[in-house]
Amino acid sequence: MAQFFAIHPENPQARLIRQAVEILRKGGLIVYPTDSAYALGCHIGDKFALDRIRALRQLDKDHNFTLMCRDLSELANYARVDNAVYRLIRSHTPGPFTFILNATSEVPRRLQHPKRKTLGMRVPDNAIALALMEELGEPLMSSSLILPGDDVPLTDPYDIRDTLEHQVELVIDGGFCGLEATSVIDLTGEDPQVLRAGCGDISDFE
């Protein structure tokens, strides 16, 4: 049975953030708010938790997972970017964009696209998500909460709890945080490529 925390969207309660991070460190799956929609999260080093997300969302091996980061200072540890790409990311961060980047050797192979050696990275503009990562001290492995057969993410935390109460360890109610998933921008080639148009203004990438 999933736990259910109501966390203030602007001033997250430190006690509940600590408890949520403890669940992550013990291998739990959590549902948490971002600046685009609710997402699934797990500890970056937990292969079993990652496999549970794959099973829950029925994802194939080619799916790009996302590293949710506190800020761009973490970028160089996980992705290889030149100055032009860095400036482009910085001008849209924090925000509802997932950037597909070339992974560094620091990234576990299971988190990378198996053929292209890429991964998604983003910095959310959401106080709860940022507080979770600050307490955790590292990026959060993440995936949009889009269930098999659905085209859009689940948006109501009470519906999420009813649907996933036996498949995740924690649902965080952070209020309404949007109806759309992020826009996904591939920055691994010569020019940006919009892979998914979602939240955020994508005109700079077209």
C-alpha cells in the first residue's frame, strides 16, 4: 500500500522530504510533481527499481530515461556538451524541457539508450522536486507518469494513488502541476530536433 504525503508546493515540509528520500534510498518508487506533470522517480543506482518502472509503463529497451537534476552544475558529470549546446540548455533551464544528450562514462549503461549511448536530462522548476534532489544529494532517475494505453500523464494525486497504490511506495500530493509531459529536444546532432512537443515554447529548437 503506497504512502501518501501532502507536501506544500511552495514551501515543502522538510520532515516529509526527508521521509520521501529515505523511501527512495531503500529502493522505493515514488510519484512526485514536476513543472509539467507528475512523474515516477527512483534512486539512480537501483536497477530493480528501474526495471519496475519499465514494467509499470511497459517500456521497451530503447526508452530514454531522464536524469532529473538540481541545476546545470551536475550536467558535466553525466553528459558531454559543447559550449553552444550548454548555452542553449541554460537559456531554457529550469523549465519543462527534457534534453537528449550524449552520456558520459559516469552514467550506468542501463540508463542509456542501448544503441546511441544517450540519456535525457532536465532541471525542473518545481520546489518539491528540487527539495527531493537537494536532500538526496544527486539526480533522480525519472520517467513521465504515462500509463500503457494513455497519451497524457496522470494528473490527480488521488487518482494516482487509487491506480498505483500497490505498484509504488509513495505518492506525493503537490497540487496541480500541469496536464502535459515535457517537450523532448534531441541535442546530440548538428541541429536540435524536437522529438516530442509538450510543455514549453519550442520555437528556439525548430
